[in-house]
Amino acid sequence: MIKNDPYKLLEKEGVAKRLLNDRSKEALSIYDETLDGLKEFPDDKTMKEMAEQIGKTAIGLLAEDIAAIKEQLADKVEEEKKQKLKKAQSRQIVEKSEKAMDYLAECRRKLREDRAKKMATGEIKKPVKKQLTTRLKDNMKQIVTLMPRAIKEDPKKTEQTEKAIQKFLHELKRIWGMNKIKPIEEALHEKFKEVKEKQTT
């Protein structure tokens, strides 16, 4: 009987030969050839010692290879666990998101129903969209507010600014085909009046 049988190590560790690297497979091949030679000369002491030495060397190579294989398998198992965990977490996130979206949709539905009831009873009124002239008036008044302090304190430049805005307003009326700009002109006049009053105080 031969000591140092590498095949016993494979059997013990439960590793298939096909998983081994080329170096380990080559070591097993050399061991197999040695065993074949020993079968021809079973009583040859030198041949037996050589077979045992080759077996020992092969076991050393296999042990390294098996350790690497087990590490790879462990990494693979760990990666599969991570992937499963990721999938489970993703599923939970999706389910949570779906619940949140359902909740939001339900809230929206309730708000719309509540709004419709209040509008039906007259508790609230449908918002009236501002007319173009109203929106333009509000925006034009903002221009007066944006005037730098030095301009606001200079009566001549304030007057020039007012004329420039009035001219722009008339051009805009012509280009846009607007019917009336009187309310805008009046609002601007009032705004400039406030600025001029501050200049005299």
C-alpha cells in the first residue's frame, strides 16, 4: 500500500478533479504514471519510495489548489448571499415605494373630492386666472422696485426711467395687439409717484 495518496485527499475534501488547476492535474498525471510503473515492478523498493515522494509533492500542490478552490467557492457563496440580500432589499424598497405611491394617490383623490365638495357648497371658489394686463401690471411695478438707490434719489433719472417704461409699454401694446394699457399706466404712475415723494422728503 502506498502512503501519501493524493486521491484520498481529493476524496476527503470532496473536490472534483476537473476543478483543479493545470499544475495539480499534471502532478496527478505524474503520480498515475509512477503507479503504473510500480504495478509492473511491485517489489521494487526504489520505485515505491519514488511513488510515495511524488504522492507527497502532489498532495502539497493539491492542498494549495484545494484551499484556493474553497476560497473561490466561499466567495461565490458569499456573493450569492449578497445578491439574494440585495434582491430582497430591492423588493422591499419597491413594495415600500408602491405603498407610498398608493397612499399619495389616495390622498390626492381625497383632496380632490374634498375640494369638489367645497366648491359645490360655495365654501371655496375656483381660482380666477389673472388676465394678461393684470399680470403685466404686477411685473411692470416690479421694475420700479428694482431701480438702484442712486437712480431713485435722482429726480431727473427717475423721470427718464418712467418715460422709458411708458414708451416700452406702448410698443408692447402695439406688438402684442393689446386693447388697453390704461390700468397699467395708472399703476406705474402711482408707483413712480411714491418714489418722487420720497425724493422731496
